[in-house]
Amino acid sequence: MSSVIGHLSANKAYSKRKKQIESKWSDRGTSGLKQRNKAQSKNMDKYLKDTNLLVTYGKDAMKSRGFAQTTSKTRTSRVKKKK
């Protein structure tokens, strides 16, 4: 059951990234088309990585840091630094 949730979150992240890519490169002409195709291939690679994690680790795949990320932001530390 949890792997179904994992597949749904991977699909949702893929769709969100795809919409972001299409909106960014939609009106940029032929060079934008090349960049969009390049970005979409990277997006597909991320999706395949997520599905491979699900196959390998099952419901524990969703616990990894890189699973179904929609942005390229790095993870921030949860530990407060002393001043």
C-alpha cells in the first residue's frame, strides 16, 4: 500500500517539474526547444531514479532525501547554530 503512495508522489513530482519546465521554455523559440528537451530528459531521469528506489527499497524509499523532489533546493539543517 505504501509503495502505491510512493508511486503517486513520484508521479506528482514528475508532473509538477514538467509543468515548470514547459512554462519556463514555452516562448523561447528553437533554442528554447532544445533546452526544454534537455530539461525534460533530466526530469525523466529523476522520475526513473525515484521508481528504481521504490522497486529496490519499497516503502522505505520515501524516507530518502532525494525522493520526489520538486525543486533543486538543498536540504537545510534542522540544528540551530549557536550565536
